Amino acid sequence: MKDYSQFDVLVIGSGAAGLYAALCIEPRYKVGLITKSKLKTGASGWAQGGIAAAINPNDSYLLHLEDTLKAGAGLCDRVAVEFLVTHGAKAIRSLVDMGVAFDRKNDHLAMTLEAAHSRPRVLHAADTTGKAIVTSLMEQVLQRSNIQVLSQAFALKLWLNEATGRCQGISVLYNHKITWISASAVVLATGGGGQVFAQTTNPSVSTGDGVAIAYRSGATVRDLEFVQFHPTALTKPGAPRFLISEAVRGEGAHLIDETGRRFAFDYHPQGELAARDIVSRAIFTHLQKTNTNNVYLDLRPIPEAKIRYRFPNIIHVCSKWGVDLFNEPIPVAPAAHYWMGGILTDTNNLTSIPGLYAVGETASTGVHGANRLASNSLLECIVYAQQLSNLTIKPVETELISPSVQVIETSFPIEEVKKIREELPVLVWQSAGICRTEKVLENAIAKIQSWRTYLRSLPWNKYLEQLSPTQTVEFTFPEAETNLRLYAETLNLLDIAYLILQSAVFRTESRGGHYRLDYPETDPLWQVHTLVKRDSWQKSIIN
Ligand SMILES: Cc1cc2nc3c(=O)[nH]c(=O)nc-3n(C[C@H](O)[C@H](O)[C@H](O)COP(=O)(O)OP(=O)(O)OC[C@H]3O[C@@H](n4cnc5c(N)ncnc54)[C@H](O)[C@@H]3O)c2cc1C
């Protein structure tokens, strides 16, 4: 095994953001790409609908800008959005050059309309766009001699220089050991945190690790109360909450209730093509009114040949769970889908900690505001990761340490941690889901706080939060490694749950992906960001 104790740049996460970032960093730098599961695992590979870019002659970046700002409900950072939409065409060109086979129509890139876009501008590769992008990026990464991939390596904690506060590496659980890896720059690309909700479209790796790790080291995090709930996730007993892409409604599918009525127009003039939060809340309210568990998505208004061409994966997954979508509507309900908030970054992806960068869903660049416009997130991953090509760093200065090795022989009782891991998402879904109130949030926070205190009192904590960079830990008892990983992920989930709920209490209004039943109106005085550092919650200046 190659030496992995020192890199120029460490990238944590191998979704679209992490892979593309690793490729953009100048090849003269030695890059370590760390990922906690397989290289291909992450939300990026699951993206279906596509990637938005204003490249059609009837479109313009100004229209894309306008649509993004409108969806973001007053909280987008205009400069960040301008940067996103003006770099869209370049990002798409680069992906095409890397071999991403987007669908074409008459030799041109094909584009579809998605909810809240004023023009068809979503490029796709059937309904597995994310897989097409990730596969091409992975192939490129594996060919690059300056990039070393460490799979099944779990980032635990940032390594900050005690004197300067600069990030100079991380501790990682890898190959039966906890070791410290030094680097001149660390890029967090760890994705979202959907697993904190019982109903989610996100994969199992989406546990908010980057936000939790950065927050614990004192980074400023922003707008964590804003969570996008996707209106249409498959709702079949035993099936995962598989996402039925927005593009299906864009192509003409209807949302109907048990009686077959198109109810979405009762709630908004744009019906099923209104913004996601509006459609999600319409379904949620309709389910409560009708005392039912799901509504239906009827694809039968779309010509059969088009369904077969555009949505082969949706056909496949639905049929696996017993739904023949050519002859019956698909049972669907909302699920947590995308986390707008994250680690505060500037347009160069720099966080508030020197040497620490964040990109992709884990970052808060300001492009999504209070609500993300569909298909803008893959674009954000690519456009912002591209910025890392400007990264210039000094060679690693950290002295290589000769760590003391502690061998872990004992196993700790894990059952209680497993129980918390199961109960937490149910509590968060019930308290901080589509509709929120102060009383319910406060009760849930009290429970979460008691779990956080309990977890921090367990002996594992000395390997996670209290380990110093002169210590390496080796596991000779195999289960201890698995248990520590479960412990670390559960603690991350508890920390992000606390941050989401506390931010949801803080914001006494409704806006975008944050809806308060006790404050249902949007308040102009709240057109500000929620900034969190350690235990301090603050409003930014007016956006
Ligand atoms: C079902 C679904 C469909 C979607 N469809 C679309 C779409 O059509 N268009 C669009 O624009 N967006 C879509 N999105 C959103 C979009 O896919 C994500 O926002 C985007 O892919 C995030 O990319 P990322 O690289 O930031 O994170 P991810 O792709 O989630 O990658 C995160 C990586 O970090 C790793 N990681 C996490 N924690 C650690 C740790 N502690 N140590 C080491 N590694 C770690 C993970 O293993 C993973 O490799 C969809 C999301 C889902 C879930």
C-alpha cells in the first residue's frame, strides 16, 4: 500500500463535487481522494432529472438567473448565482469533453422543462443523468497519476494547527486504524444529510458528516433550517423512497388523489409544476384533509414511446415494486431531498477556517437561497469545483509525527447507539418535516440534546473528539471499527439534527423550504441568513 500520511490536497467525498474537484486541482499537486464507501456511492450517482444550463438559443443566463432567484425566495446570493449561471455552458462543455453522453435531439443536446424553470434547459442522459456524469468522472480520476483514492475511509475530525487555527489535515478511520493525514488544503465534498429524516430520497452515506465535522471545529454554517422536500417519492411498503423525477411532471404527468382528481390546482395556479415546496405542502395538506398516506402520479397522459425513451429506470424500479406505470398511477408522497444550507463558503469555496474548503451539497455558496431550483445542484457541484483549479498552496509544512499506537481490544455496548440511530430520523421527520411549530421543535431538541450528551459520555468519544494528532489507534478487534463508525455517524446525525431544529426555531417566519405553522407568513425583516458558529445563532445583514 502506498504511503497515505501526507498530501498537498485532501478531498473528502467522491460525488460529482469531490470527483470533479480532484480533477480540477492542478496535476502538480498530490491529491488524496477519501471516500467512506465505494468510489461510486453518493447522491450524485442517483440524480435522475438532469443538470440545468442556459445553452439553448431561446434561453439566456439572465432567465436562468431570474428563475433561480425566484425559487430561492429572497435568500440567494446574487453574485454566487450569477457565477453559477454564467459558467453553465463551460461546465457542460467540459462534461461532454470528458465523455458524458447527454441525450441528443437532431444532433443538438436535448433539453427538458422542469418545475419553476421558464425555459426547457435541463440536460439529461435518459433518467440516469447522475450515473452518466459520475461514471465519466470516475474513469478520469482513476487515470490520473497525481490522485490517490482511499475507499472505505471515513473522515472523523479536522486537524487544526493550534497556533494559527489553519486546517492542516484530518483524522481518518481507514484500514483498521485511526490515522492522521496532513495536507495543505482540505476540501469537504461530503454531500447532504437526508438520512436525518425518516423519509428521504438520499442514499445511506448522506449523514451530514462534513457539516458536523466543520461545525465542531468552529466553522460558520449557514441556513441549515432550509430543507427541500421532494413531492414525489415512491410510497410502497418495504420499498426505499425512490424518487420519481420532476421531469415526469415536466413531460406532462398529472398528480391525482384517490378519487382521480388533479388536486394540485386547488393549492397553486401552476398546479403540479409549481415550485417543489409548494407542491410538497399541497400534497402534505391534501393527505391530511383526505386522511390518506399517499397521492398518485399518473404518467398515462405522456405518450408511451416517450416514457420508454425518457424514463427507463423509473419503469424498471416501479415494476420491481409491483407498479405497472403504463396502466396504473404510481403511489407517491413527499420525502426530504436536498439541504440548501451548509458550511459557509465564498466563490472560491473557502470556508471561515483557513485551509478548509467545501463544495457541493455540503457547502452554502448562496446559490440556492431558501429553496433550490431543480437541477441546479449538479451544476453547482461542477461550476464551483472548477474553482479549485485556482488553488495555489504551499507545500505541506506539517512535521511528520511518529504516532503512538493504541491497540483497541475491547468492544463497547453498541445497542443503545443503534437504538438512537433508528429513533432520531423518526423524531426529526415528525418535528422538522414539511410543517413545523415551536413547541414540537423544542420538545424534539430536548430529546436530541439528551442523546448528544449521552453519546459524548461514551468511551468511543476519546477516539473521535479527544484523540490528539500524536496518537494513532489500531483495531485488532474487528467489530470495534464498525462500531466506531456507527458511533461517529450517529453523533454527526445528532449534531446536524440539533443544528436544523435550533435554526428552525430561530427563524420565526415561513420561507422556501422552511414552513412554520405558527408563523405561516414570509416576513421581510427575515430576509436574512441564519449564521451559526458554536452555540451562537445570528441573523446576517439584510440580504
Ligand atoms: C435521488 C436523487 C435525485 C437527484 N436528482 C437530481 C437531479 O436530477 N439534478 C440535480 O441537479 N440534482 C439532483 N439531486 C441532488 C444532487 O444529486 C446532489 O445535490 C449532488 O449530487 C450532491 O453532490 P455531492 O458531490 O455534493 O455529494 P454526494 O454525491 O452525495 O457525494 C458525497 C460523497 O461524500 C462521501 N462522504 C460522506 N461523508 C464522508 C466521510 N465522513 N468520510 C469520507 N467520505 C464521506 C460519500 O460517501 C460520497 O462519496 C438528486 C438527489 C437525489 C438524492
